[in-house]
Amino acid sequence: MFPLYDINRPRRRAVLVPVLVVANLLAFVWEWVLNDPGAIIYAYGFIPANFFADSLAEWPTLFTSMFLHGGIGHLVGNMWFLWVFGDNVEDRLGRGRFLLFYLLGGVGAALAQGLVSYGSDAPMIGASGAISAVLGAYIVLYPGALIVSLLGFFPILIPAVIYLGLWFLLQLFQSFGGVPGVAFWAHIGGFVVGVVLIRVMAPAWRRR
């Protein structure tokens, strides 16, 4: 099921969500058009073996890796999920806290994947870990919001708690399937970080 949009109008227009989309687009152009993408990915991607061997030198890759993508499909898919679900989370947190939340979610996701693949020298890139944290926040803040999703060629309405719950279960299932090239534990870790972090960063009255 692919999300088209949510029926959940924010009180304020999102600012940081479009900024993050543009930042990822510019990083993609820099990575794929202006440079050698392979060299960029190995220089700025998060490589668990390198990070745990020398964390002081490698810690910037926790942040740079979340702005790199492996192709146009990877980029567009991630940015679409951020666009659909991010505006309401930004609305609840405010711009400054949302940016901090997004970055911490991405860091937590990278560390979760790194701990599972401790000795791997394969670089991890993409915004999906940070966006998974946004999804975790969304399911806490708006469990009853309706998501308009495509089921085949037909749009259906599905509550966020069901849509995102199924999405999370799918990540768990696929993490044991050995699908190459996808950091499922970053998705799982980011989602869990988002669920926990939103309860700390969003005041209770705002969650209600």
C-alpha cells in the first residue's frame, strides 16, 4: 500500500519539511551529477566497521549519510514519505525541535543498523532512518488519522495506527529475509527511537 496523502490538516504550514526535501535534492545532485557517487558514498556514508573502529573520526557520517541516496527511486520514495507524514509532526514539535528530532532519529537508526551489522564495511546511506522516526512519532500523535493509500490501482482509507503498524511489521519480517541492500534495522531502530523520543519532546497537552 502506497500512501498518497493523509487527511490530517496541520495548523501551521510546514517549513522544515520542504527545507529537508530541498537539502536532500541538492545533496543528490552534488553526489550524482557533480561527483563520483561511489566515492561520495564511501567517503560520507555510515560504515559500521569504520565507525566502531574509530568513532571520533567517523561520527560525522552519522549525519552526512542521511542526506545521500543510492538512486532516484530511493530519493523519491523517501521524500514522499517525509512529505506525507512530516508536516504534522513538525506542527506538533515546532521547527527547532522537529529538526533536532529528525537528526536524532537518523542517528539512532544508523546506530541500530550498525549494532546489527557491527563488522560490515558496506556503507549505509539514505534518509529512511530519520523518516522512520517521523513515522514512529506520527503513530503516537495521530493514531486515528486517515491515510489515503493505493491498494493496487484503488485508493482506500486506512487509519494511521493500522497503516504504520503494518509498515513496521513488514520491516521486521523483511529484516529476517536477507533482502540485500536495504537497512531494515535502521527502519526498525528509527521507528522505535521516534516512538520513544516524541513522548519526551512533545508536551503531553500537545500530544492530546
